[in-house]
Amino acid sequence: MSMSELHTQPAWYGSVMGTGATSTLLFVTYESVQWPFLQWGAILLLWVATAMAVLLWPRYFRRLKDRNELAHEIADPTNGAMLATFPAGLLVLAIAWGGVGQESVPNNVALGISAILLILGVSIALIYSPVWAAVISRVEVPLDKVNGGWLIPVVMNLLVPVAMFPLVSEFPDHAPVLIAIGFGFLGIGALLFTAVFTLLVVRIATRGSLPAPLVPSLWIPLAPASVFGIGIIRLFQAGVETGIINEELLILAEIMAAMGIGFGIWWAIFAGIDMRRAVKNGGIPFHLGWWGVVFPVVSMAVGINLLDQLLDSAVIVPLIATTIGFGVWLFVSSRTIIAVIAERKRKTTTE
């Protein structure tokens, strides 16, 4: 891709999602094994993700200057859904600041930042998600244009209850309302996932494998499956902490989280087989859509870690999951940095 294409890509906040989620992954793993380097790594990645979010922020608000061009971009079946990485990235940062942030700055400051990011993320998500759905429904989209990126507006809703967890613990008097809101967003995300995922399965079944550039988006279904489980666990934990939910009912959260993780593992094997096919048949060109692999894999690892904490079982499986998640983040981060440097050199040479 050219430098201009690289700069205007709508998926840039996918890097914020992936890096923020990796920060949370390292911290959740640290809670289990108490290895200090995991804590420091989590804090470092939190600040990296925050810096990236600030630097990339103007790329999205600049689009508001030309409403017609923005509407055209939203209607694009390949890239329109990628704009949802912006509010989703804010919500992932809200989650990270609500957890990891409390290890980096005073608790009230971390929770304040988390609350601001949560409000911003929810506000934009509530606007963009239905707008994208309305726009895309008015455009005649061929079935072969459907891809896993369409699930990103779904993931936004599932992130809300996870981001609310530390706030429920901090403000127990408002727990009933906050938990109800969390379950509401969980319902939105779960029902939308069912609809959009069905459409994706029909597309694969009737039109064959995705084109090589879109193959990374095939990993995105892992995200709703795992984040749904994480949201269930966090809402039930918040309910138990505040006395709203009986502790014995945590078994329901374990069951539903395990179901989501089970589906995610199956889908990961399927997506891996298809990715191997694409690599053998000419390879997959690198682009920002590769970040669509990072967040789903990392969120799956977070879900496995949280479920392991509830079950109090051996840590070897979550450690393997953490290693895989961090490895994927490291690989895509390196490729992104290499791509940016290469394009800058190319631009300098042509000038």
C-alpha cells in the first residue's frame, strides 16, 4: 500500500485495541502467577496504547469535515465497519485503565480516566453502530463482500460491561443500575453477533473462502465469543461483590464463558486452516487489517485466564494462551512498524 493509503486506513485504532488488550492480558496473567515482569509489561503497554490513541485520534475526527466522503466510506462493505475500531479502541482502553491503570497512577485518577473513556466510547458506539447498520442496509451489497470486519460494531457493545466492572466495585450504591445497563449491552452484542455471524457463515458456505487480503478478518469471530464470556464473568463478579447476585450463581458465568471459549477454539482452528491455505496459494499481503487477528486472539487468552482463575486449576493452559496472544501482538506490531518505515523511505526517495 502507498503511504497515502496507509495514513487514511480506517483500521488504525485496531492497533490501540490490540495493544490495550495485550496490556490487560499481561495484567490478568500477573494476578495468577505474580511474576513482576508481567505487571511492568502491562503498565508499559498501557501507556503505549494510550499514546497511540492520542496520536491517532485526529485521523478519525478529520473525517467529520467532509460528511459526504464519510458517508461513502461508511457504506463501503470492506472498510466501513473498520471505523468502529475507534470507539472499540476507546472502550478497550477504558478496560485497561480500570485494571492496569490502578497499578500505574492513583486509583481515583485511573478510574476517572476509565470513566471518561467509557463515556466517550459508549457515546460514539451508540451513534456509529446503528448508523453503519442503516447505511449498509440501504446499499446493495453482494454476498461475497461480507467479511469478518462486520463483527467489529458488534464487539463494541460487548466491551461495555467489561469496562463497567471497576466502576461497579467503586460505586456499589449504583450497582443495580450499572449491572442492568451492562446486561443490556451484552444482549445487544449477543443478538447482533448471531445475526451478522450467520451472514458470514452463509457467505463462506455459498461463495467459498475469503480473498487473501480479507483472510485476517476471519479471526474476528473469536472476539465476540470470548468477550461475551469475559463480560458475563465480570458482571457476575460485580454482582457477587455488591451482594446483588448469590455467589453460587457464579457457576452460570463459568458455564457460559466456557461455551464461548469452546466455540472460539473451534473457530480458531478453522480460521488457521484457511489462513494456511491462503499462505500456500500466494500469501497474504500485510495491511492494517492484520490487527483483526490480534484483538480476537488476545481477548480469547484473557477469557481463558479469567476462567482459570474461577476454576482455580493449573496455570499451564492460561500461560500458553498468554504466550500465544503476546506473540501475535509482537508479530503484527513489528510488521506494522516495518511497513510504516518502508513507506516513509519510499516516499522520501520519490520526492
